[in-house]
Amino acid sequence: MLKTYETKMTLIEDELIEIFSRLIKASNIALAGATDKDISRFKEAKDSFSSIADDCESIDSNVITALALFSPEAKDLRKLVSYLKITSGLNKTAVNIKAYIKSIIKNFEEYESYFTETAYIESLMKSSVTSLECAMKIIHEEDKDTLEDLFKQINVEVDKTDTVYDLVEKELHTVEKMTVKIFTKNSAILKTFRKLERTTNRIMDIASALLHAKIV
């Protein structure tokens, strides 16, 4: 029974890591698109999300099966329940990433100045990738000091995204002469940055659930 339970838990954790890996890969492709101002990279990243919702549902089914078959207690029960929250968070993170990629694709050609300065958008994307990488490492990490360091790093990235978003918002609202055209353009850009900011915050929620599963 114990060996069967451990096999099921390993399967669930491997599936979680696979989803993390796909989100990291897609985010890195999008980051390359921002750096190179290459719209095809964003389209490539968008196409890589096709089955993540189904994969999260598959993990949920495995978790429910483990709960039903093995009746885990205490820490194991907490871990499995946390995994249900994590799959929900991963699915929402995927939706967020797809949304900002879609927004970039939509506005890329319409607004020539969209990527005149890419430093801000690259900073937000890098924070998203770093946060995903740290959260993924939590799954198999047992050392409490290392877990604390990983969580602190995610906090740092969340603070960065909040600061960058505030800077972008301030710059877009500081216009000598606001016109309908400028307002429409700035609103589209700000909407994209808002989605990027929310992505990192969602990853923080995932990391919190993972820590809850690890630490009594």
C-alpha cells in the first residue's frame, strides 16, 4: 500500500513539474519575442498552451483518487489538498500568460511605439519566469532554509512587478496633451502590463500553497 501511495504521489508531483516547465518555456519564448521585437515568438508561445487546462484536470483526478484510495492523514492530507489549489493556480497563471501574449499580438502592429522601450516589459517577464522557477523547486525541496530562500525570492519578484507597474502607469498618465488616440493606446499597453503583474502575484499564491504542503 505504501509503495503504491508513494508511486501515486510521485506521479502527481511529476505532472505538476511538467506544467511548471511548460509555463516557464512559454514565458521564455515570449521574453525572447519582447527582446527581439519578434511577433512570431509570441504566436509560438501562445500555441504552447493548448492542453494545460486538461493536464491540470488530470492531476486533480489523480489527487482525488489518492484521497479516496489511501485516506491519507495529517501532512499527506494537507499536501494533497494543497495540490488541488496549486492546479487551480497553475491554470489561472496559464490564462494570465495567454492573455498578455494575446494582448501583445493584438497591439504589436497597431501601436508602433508599443516596444520602443522594452526594459519594463522584459523586467516583468523575467520576474514571472524567476517566480515560476522558484515555485517549481519548492515541490521537491525539503530543507526549510532553502524553502524560505525560494519563497523570499518570489516575494522580491512580486515587489519588482508592483514597482514596475506603478512606474509604467505613472509614465503613461504623464502626457502633456492627452488625446483619444493616446488614451486608447496607453490603456491597451497598461492592460497588458496589468496582466503581467497579476501573473507573478498568482505564482506567489501557488508558492504559498506549496509551502503549506511542506511546512507544519
